[in-house]
Amino acid sequence: MDEIRTKILEFVEREYKLPDGIDLDTYDFVENGYVDSMGLVQFVAILEDDFDIEFTKDELLSDEFKTVGGLEKIIREKIQNK
């Protein structure tokens, strides 16, 4: 597992482990209660600092942002486009 996915999973699974066998690319960890609104603010700050990126408002509101696979894709694209 690479650094981006590991960092996302470490934060998402701070309190509860994700269910076995789920598709990380489509499982909505926000809707399913793994990160609340206050945690999401902290999560965004950590990701922006760790990867030296900034999320746009549209990215933060996107469905992609709420899944491990989608968030990983957003971060990867931002790093490549620096």
C-alpha cells in the first residue's frame, strides 16, 4: 500500500476499522460515520500539510472526496500537477 492510501486509511480508521471486504474506491466513509464534520476539517488540514497541496471548494464538496479511492485520486492528481 502506498503512502497516500496509508495516510487516508490511518485517519479514517482512527476510531473504527472499516468493514472487511468493502470496496475502498466506492465506500463513502463520511456518510457511514467514520469522519464527522469537525474531523473532516482536521483531515483536510493534515492532508494539505503532509502532501503540500490545497483542495478547492469543489473538490471538498465532491463525492470523490468521501471515498478512499476518490480522495487518493484527487491527491495524486494534485501532486502530479504541481
